[in-house]
Amino acid sequence: MRVPDLLLKSIGFVANVDGRDLSAQSIDPIATAFIVSMPSNLAGGRFYYVITARHVFDGPPVEKVVIVNQKGGGVKPLSVLGPWFGHPDKTVDVVAAQVPFDLAVDVTAFDVEDFFDANNPEDIGPGDEVFFPSLFTPAPGTAKILPLVRYGNLAMLPDQQIQCSDGYSDIYLIEARSIGGISGSPVFVRETIVLPVEKHDKSKVMMHGGGRFKLLGLIKGHWDVDESKINQAYVTHDPKRGVNMGIAQVVPAKKIIETLNAPGLLGLRAMEESKHISSQKSSLDLEVACEMKVKAVELPTN
């Protein structure tokens, strides 16, 4: 299935800054990020956030930026308003930071209204197609960033926590090869539409096709298997790892929403909405004052 170009524009690359500038020679893309939007409590307003995996920031304290495409060509770092915020549960591999609406960058945002709902009204399940745009480290792009789209299938929607290398987690499982660079990638799942059709011999069959897609979550990582055992017919289960290679771990979309609604970002939104209301009120007061002054000038004199 074709992936919309607009969706690819929501992708950015997390990069280490190895030099004094942001030239292609000075930045080292290491992971994927993506931009989402959520509605404000004020009519018509929206807030924008960049999302990636928490573990991307582990390791040595090297400066990191999120690079995106710039209108007119080239790349630029995405401006971030304030610090990165993690999920209240430190075991959830998600971080988010607010970004401004910037006309200089060639980006789009995926709306939270189109996130996968755990109540699953679309009846999405194992076997449904998934795809994820991400960084392909051998070819990140130079004149602009180039997301690579990978495909797979939804393998499991567990109703219980799954044991990972860092403990038990709420995750979904997808059949897909996870490699370096795709950490933090958004994972989209496409519903399967089933329609009754009649064949040439008048027999009835059910035709399956792709329907709407939802943001399932983000790539956390995968399980490895000992390379010397990869071709064995049977693989010994390792309770510290879980399953064989080829299964990727996806942090559920609801965990991203919980991160966006945690006290830190919730407080920043409330503060900005309050400032906007105050500025609007000040503008209105000034407009009324000017109108009263004009009317006073127009009053007839005796």
C-alpha cells in the first residue's frame, strides 16, 4: 500500500552533534522522531510535539538535535520549547517536547485523534499490515532527510505485560526486522476491510483490502537471538529475552497520549492558553478604549 507523502513529512531524525555547525559532516543521525498535534482547549487551537524513544538519550552526554527538512532545500534543527518530558512511569520508553509552529520547515503533524484506540472500534488484530517510516543509517540523505518505509504485520495485541530486557512492559508486537536507527519510529497499522463479492462462477467469497490506518505506537526495540543458533529448527526460550529475532516491540499509542497529558506538558499548555486569553483580552480592551475615544471626539459640542 502507498504511504501518503504528507505522512513522511512528519518524520525527523535524532542526531548527535559532532561539530560546531549543523552541516552534514557535523551531525550523526542515530534514531527517528515524529511530530504529532493535539487540540487546545481554545477553539481552533492546536499544540505540536516531537516524539521519540526515551532510550535515544541514554549514553554519553552528547548534544542532540532533531533535524527536519527545510522549505527551499536543506535541513535544519527543529526548535524545541522547553525540556523533554518522559512518561510518569519511567519504564515507558517515550519522551516528548513541545515545538512551535514554524513556517520555515517542511513538516506536517499526525493528529492524536487518529491514534489507535485500545477499545479497538476498527477491529484491528493480528495479521493486519503495519508500516513505519524511519531512519536508514546507510542512507539518511544529505540535501534533505530521506525516511525509509518498512512493512510488517501486527503479531500480537497482548492484554497483559510482556517481559523485555528491561523488565515487564505494556507493548504490542509486530513481525518486522528492527535495526539501528528505527528506535522512536512511528508505527502505523492499517485496518482490513472485508467485503462480500461474487466470483464468475457465482460462488460467494470475502474480499480483503486495506482500509484506514492508525498510529499504533512507536518502535522501542527488538529481541536478539544468538547468531550461532539462528538456523536451528528449535530455539531455546530465554526468559530474559522472550522470543526469537524478527519481532519488534511497539510502545502503545495510549502511552504517548499519557505522556502528553502528564503534569509537565499539561501545565505548559494551560499556561500558554492562559497567556493567549490574557493577550486577547488586552487587545479587546484596547480596541474598546479606542472606540470610546473616537466616539468622544465625535460628540457635538455646545
